[in-house]
Amino acid sequence: MPPSILDGRALATTYEYDDAGRLVRSVQEPAWTDRDRALMLALVYYRNTRCPNCGGDPAECGPDSRGKWEVPPPRRCYRTDRLALAQESSKADRPEALSWTVQRRGVANGADSQSEPRAGGRRLSAGR
């Protein structure tokens, strides 16, 4: 999908009629503008020049950076944790047909602006 269309640009269509008022042809402008193509080429270049493992600057990933990185302890997301516990304890038939949501305790269904739907009954992996 071209970025300009994602930004709301509508494609213009030109209609041509003969002397009797019958439609002869219609021509729609190209979906991809020069700017759209340039943006996509820049994105491809950017992705191709990043570290394939971490996505960072390759200059920061080489041997010169050995010992310069640290990994802080993981942070637990208790919303995701509660969802995973509920999914693991569910004995429902065809769990892939379930749509899960997470909401704050004591808040009526759907009234919590923080609730996040999890469509398709997708079970969370251990790595999430």
C-alpha cells in the first residue's frame, strides 16, 4: 500500500466522453507516486544496512563493541501475565475461537480504556 494513500490521498479518475456523451475511457492516476517509490527505496536501504540480528547500527555490533553492552533484567508485564494464566487454565473447547480481553479489576466490561482485545484466542508464547 503506498504511503500517500495511507495518509489519505484519494486516487483521481479522469473520464473522457465522445460527442454523444458516451463514456469512451476512464484513466486512474497511478497509485504509487514518485515520493512513495522514493520512501520505499529508502526503507529497503535502511533495512538492508541494519544488523540482521538486533536491527541496530552494524558499527555498534562488531568486535570493537565487545563488552560495551549489558542486558538489564526483564520486566514483567502483569497484564500479559494475567492473560497467559487465564489462557493456560482455560478448559474451553476450540480455544482458537475465543476472543480474550484484559481489563482492570472492578471496572465494568468495556468501560476500561486500558482493555486490550486479543483476537482469535491466540495463546501467548512463553517468550512473551
